[in-house]
Amino acid sequence: MNPNTRAWLLLLAVAAGCGGVIGGVLWYHDRNLTNSTLLRRLPVADSLVVGIDFAALRKSGILQALEDSKVAEEPEYQAFVHETDFNWRQDLDGAILAFAPTGKYFLVRGRFDWKSLQSYVAHQGGDCYNAFCSMKGSADDRQISFFPLQRNVMGMAVSPDSTAALRLQNVSTGKGPEAPDAPLWLSVPVGVLKSSQNLPEGTRMFASGLGQAQGLTLTLAPDGNRFAARMTVTCRNETDAADVALELTRVTQLLRDMIAREHQKPNPSDLSGVLTSGSFRPEGKRVDGYWPIERSFIQNTLGK
């Protein structure tokens, strides 16, 4: 597993733990906390938003590659599990994350031992006032704040602002975005698409073909004996959508040609095999993309 993946899984586990440090509080009793209603609490404008359904991923087999991952070897994680009896592999059910300019925001579902978690936060020097808690992170600009929405749902923020999680108490008015029906999804704002230097190497050519896009959503879900990544690109009009589909198709063919000139073949177990397998179709003002993904690619990506 790469260091970034490992770090965020650890942070999610600690976030889930820190969210439940309240004993004897009044829990939020809205039982209609669907992923879409949770999404309306997050600062989605100009944010990279990620949704993870750990329960569904366990059933699909995606998380099997993590069973022997180095997350369990992290000393911080070992200490956290020892003090709280919380293990993300079995206790974390889902999370929606928003990476915003003002900080990182989390809404997490899971099963928690609140008394053990309260003790853990106290050992870390954290403070709680009624249902709201805060503690210092690993740096001055990483202040962690959190509170419970329900016994199994909490809001949390990592930000220079020690009270940043308070914004998750509010639900945006009007019709908000719908959470995709997939175990893993990613919503990318226009600003990120235009800053392709921050994207993984190998994907930047594709980002350059999205200059006319207004937004992009990627999902990963089981598709028969393998998985499939699906993309929805929203555009201003049908002409822009047709242009984007044409450019993405051109870039895909260009990548195939580049690999062929090197006397190589796309490998379905790495990014070359995934990116060269894409197909794109304009549908009105949007573009639908599809990439078949073999289990070997998932294992290689998550198992490193």
C-alpha cells in the first residue's frame, strides 16, 4: 500500500475514534442520514469529494488486498487499536470526505466503544465541551475537531481552525448533489481538473481533454467477475460534450500508440491497461466513460 493510502486509512480510523468521545450526550436523532443527506453537510464547492462504502467493499472483495497491509504495522495504529479496541477493517462502515481549501472534512459511519475512545482522547490531551471535542494534530495547521451526529455517525474536520467541524452541523438548503450509488466514488471540481500537475502521472493527458468540463464524477463498482470505473463529465452544452468525448477518445488512442511504439502491450494489472481500455460516449450535455478493471489491478494498487 502506498504511503498516502496508508495515512488516510489511519486517519479515518483515528477520526472515527475521535468522533465518539462524548459520554452521556444527546445524540442526533435524524434517522434519515443517507449518503446524499450527509453530502449536503459538506463544503462541496471547490472540494475534491470522496465516498467510501467499506461494508460494500468488503463484500466485493476489494478490501481483501488490505488484509495483510502495512496499516496494521503502523505503531500509531497499533497503539490506537490497543487503547480503543477499534479496528477499521471490521468497525468502519463508510465515510464521505471533502478536501476543501479551508481543510479536510469527514462524515464517518462505524461502531465505537465510546468509553475507550474518551480515554484515548484524554491521553492525547484533547478537550470536550458537551458534544464537541477538539485536539491538536501532528502540526499547528492540523487541528482536529469532531462531534456525534448519531451513535454510529460523526462529523470531523482537520483544519487550522480548531472549531471547523461545527460547519458540519448545518445542512445546505435547496437541492444538493446526490451521492453516487457505488462503493467507491470521487467528485472532482473544475479547479482540480485544470490543475493537472497535481494529478497522478499517466492521467494528466486525460485531464487536458477535460478543459471544457464543468465537473466530473468517477465511480468504482463490481462488474461481473471484475470491476468497472465509470465517469460522468458534465458540460455546458451538447457541443462541448461531443468535443470532450472526441478528445478523450483521441488521447486514449494516443496512449495505445505510444505503448506500441515501445514494443510493449498494455498491462491490465497496471495503469497502462486501465487507461488504454477506456471508451467514451456523449449523452446530451454529459459524457459517459467506462474502463473495465481487473482484480489484479486493485490488488497491485492497494497492496503496495
